[in-house]
Amino acid sequence: RREMAKSKFEYVRDFEVPDTCLPNCWAVVRVDGRNFHRFSEQHKFTKPNDLRALLLMNRCAETVMEEIKDICLAYGQSDEYSFVFHKKSNWYKRRASKFITHVVSQLSSSYVFYWNKFFPDQTMLYPPGFDGRVVLYPSVQNLKDYLSWRQADCHINNLYNTVFWALVQQKGLTPAQAQDRLKGTLSGEKNEILYSEFNINYNNEPAMYRKGSVIVRNKVNEISKKIIKLPDRAEQEEVEVCRVRSQTVVLHCDLISDAFWVDHPEVLSC
Ligand code: ATP
Ligand code: ATP
Ligand code: MG
Ligand code: MG
Ligand code: MG
Ligand code: MG
Ligand code: MG
């Protein structure tokens, strides 16, 4: 192996090109399930929102954050999750391929690893895949707008899907008829259909469905008892040690208004 390192083949290493993420930018890795339209059908996801599938995605995203400490925030909805690397991160010298592949593989393996916990009655029929990309945002405003964009997307899709599936499941419309009925409707009209025809107040739908999931780190003081032996004493002594531990927490809050950023200044701080 050592000989190989100095072999005449060594030159092929130079074909690897640098892919450093620009310094001082927020790097967002977004992963998205491959053909989950099909995957969700084959695995009998409830429509429009399968709670098990969303909780599984959240568990996977928490695992990614536990493994990669330079991620300061994650946002997920449907089959996608976005992970924000802090602008000061120098993880793997900010190599884009490392950011993307480690996030995607950690999330994918977690999806399979935790599947049974969330789908005890549904065997996994084939291995799912996820794609990944990294996008750099040079300002905090760009980053906030990115997250607002994903959350607005969640809202638009979820409002549409909620009415669509109500028409199909409760009114017996075919998917084509439901699609036709909703063509060109504004959000106010969709809200109105939900309220007048299904007695559903959209604002009372679960926050996770309407807002998606935001994962941040929470600092908690952990007090534990430790047996120590002091060098100048013969006997052992029990002491309380306090250390600050960081835990991930899943929220379903609004990211579009300023309130979140006012309440969580630590997310983007150094
Ligand atoms: P692509 O490979 O291009 O991403 P896709 O089929 O995954 O194709 P998306 O736009 O990512 O397309 O949409 C994901 C689809 O997966 C949704 O349209 C929805 O049908 C389904 N889906 C994802 N999560 C859930 C869930 N929690 N409950 C029900 N359906 C879901
Ligand atoms: P990195 O995250 O940087 O890749 P690494 O620990 O995976 O760190 P590698 O250079 O990829 O470092 O080396 C993989 C290591 O995994 C080997 O050094 C060896 O110890 C172990 N390993 C991999 N495959 C096998 C195998 N089939 N049998 C025994 N050990 C293995
Ligand atoms: Mg190796
Ligand atoms: Mg996609
Ligand atoms: Mg997808
Ligand atoms: Mg998607
Ligand atoms: Mg390795």
C-alpha cells in the first residue's frame, strides 16, 4: 500500500478538482426522496399526510444533526430536508462533495435503520434513494428567504393536497375530477371549499402538516453524579457534575415572520 502511494499511477489523483464552498457563506444541503410519489403509494402512505413518514424523516434529520455538529438548523417537509451549515464551518475544508454525500448517506441509511420503528406493520419493499445538492447563500437575508421559500412551498402544497384528498376521499371524486375542480382556484377559495363542504378550518390542521418541521439545538444543563478519587485523599467521593449538553428539538413554527429569529438568536450566532 505504501508502495502504491508513490507509484506511477499516483498522477490520477490530480484529476480530482477542488469543490470548496465559498468561505463565509451559509451552505444549505437539500435532500429529496427519489420518486417518492411511487414509494409512498407502494408503502401505503396515508394521503395527504402520512404521520409515520414525516416522523421518520424528522428522526433521520435529527440523526444527521447529531452526527454533523456544524449544521445549525434543519427544515423539512414532505420527502425533503434542508440542512444549514454555519457560515463559519470548516468541516472537511468546506468540500461540497463531502457536505452533500455525508448528509445524503447518513439520512438514507437512517431512513432504512429506523423504518421499522415508525412502520412496524409495513415491510420496506425496496431500498429508497435520495438526491442532494448544496446551495450557498452569502447573506442572512438570503438564508432566511430560502427557508421562507421552502415553508411557503409546504403551505401551498399542503393546502392543495388537503382539499384534493378531501374531494377524493370524502366526496368520491376521481383524481382527475378533483384536479379539475381545483384548477385556477386561489388559496382563499380552497379554504372556503374546505370550510363549507368539509367543515374543516384549515388553520386547525396539525402544525407539522401546515408548517413543516424545524430542527434546532437546545442547550440543556445535565447534572449527573460521578464517583471521583481525589489524589490527596484515600477514599472516593461522590460529586455532582454539571455539563451543558446540546439536544436537537423539533418545532413546527413559522419561519417567514421575524419572530422565530428573534426567539432563536443562537441559531445563526457563532
Ligand atoms: P423526485 O424524484 O423528482 O423527487 P417525487 O415523486 O419524489 O420525484 P416530489 O416532488 O419530491 O416528487 O414529491 C414527493 C411526493 O411523495 C409527494 O408528492 C407525495 O405524493 C409523496 N409523499 C412524501 N411524503 C409524504 C407523506 N409524509 N405522506 C404522504 N405522501 C408523501
Ligand atoms: P474516513 O471517514 O476518512 O474514510 P475511515 O476510518 O473510513 O475514515 P479509510 O481510509 O476509509 O478510513 O479506511 C477504512 C478502514 O476501515 C480501514 O483502514 C480498515 O481499518 C477498515 N475496513 C474497511 N473495510 C474492511 C474490511 N473489509 N475488513 C476489515 N477492515 C476494514
Ligand atoms: Mg476508504
Ligand atoms: Mg427531486
Ligand atoms: Mg422527491
Ligand atoms: Mg419532494
Ligand atoms: Mg472511509
